[in-house]
Amino acid sequence: MDRKEKARAVYWLDNNLYLNITNRCSNSCWFCFRNFKQGVGGFNLKLEEEPTPESIIHDLEGALALRQWNELVFCGFGEPTSRLDVLLKITRFIQNRFRGTLPIRVDTNGHGYSLNKGRDVAEEMKTAGVSKVSVSLNGHDEETYEANCKPNFSGAFGTVLEFIKKAQGVGLQVEISAVRMPEVDMEKVKAIAKSLGGALRIREYIPCIW
């Protein structure tokens, strides 16, 4: 990847269109790609500044004209719910354009309620037009979650579980994702996912040896 390439808020992998709306994250996961790479799929995702909703929509207009996309995904080098209002504005734009025919997914660390205190994050996303959330749960309890994800506030593991329950409660399709690593007891994660009623996707850890 050319490190001089301009950082992208809009990028794509296969037939999915992705939105990288922030590089801010309330976790500092030791295994996160952004610690070792400039981006993914040949796209630079290291933003020099946070893009405005207007600039994102401008870039989105160009990408939407390229082909028919299977899904729009809020996923980049940061936590999308840290810019909840931007997420909602773009979601409504897509809903108005496609009338619900383009599925919208948010890949999240599940900290939305702590990042947006006093707001019903899941309900707001559902109302705007988000159809699915993929929630990272890289720990089987508070201790392992804090060791792996290094959240910048206490009680983060419980916050993630709360987000999953509330997302389920408002009718969002919920996927729970976890990276397979020795520090995490996957059987316990499976039990948590089953108790919450969310589908579990286990991702293999890719060592960053480059």
C-alpha cells in the first residue's frame, strides 16, 4: 500500500461497501489491525481528520454509482457509534435512496451506550434504518475482556452485554463475533452468545508478522 494515498472514508471489499467514519475507539485491542497496518484491501484507513457527513455522502455517491452492492457496513479503524449522529445521518440518507433494499450493518465494540449516555442507541439505529449489528466480544468475562481489549472505561464487558440485549430487544439482527485466541475460552463465549440469543461468528487470529 502506498502510504501517501489519501485516507478513505468510503472503501470496498468484494461486493460490500464500507464506511470508515472515525479512527477513535474506546478499546485498544492488542490484536487490532490498525496497530500494524495502514489499512485493508489496498485502502488507506488512517484518517488525518474526521470526515464531515457531507464529505462522506459525497464520496458515497461516487461509490454507489460503481456497481450494485450487497451491503453497506459501518466498519473502519474506529468505533462507529462514537460518531452516532453521523452514523444515523448517513443511514437515513441510504434509506431514503434505496427504500430499505440495501442492508445496513454496523460493526461495533458494543460500547454505544457508554459513549452516548442518555440515548437509546439501539433504538435510534433501528429507527434510522440499520438492519444488523456485529458486536465484538473478545473475552469470556470482565478480566479477559479488559486484558485483550484494554477499554478506556471500567465495566466495559457488561456494557457490551447490555448493548447486545438492547439490540435484540429492538429487533436488530445481532451477530456476536470473537477472535479465537488462547486467552479466550471459546466454549464460555459460545455459552454467552447462546444465552443472549445471538449468532456467534468465530474469527481466526491472524498474526501480524509483517
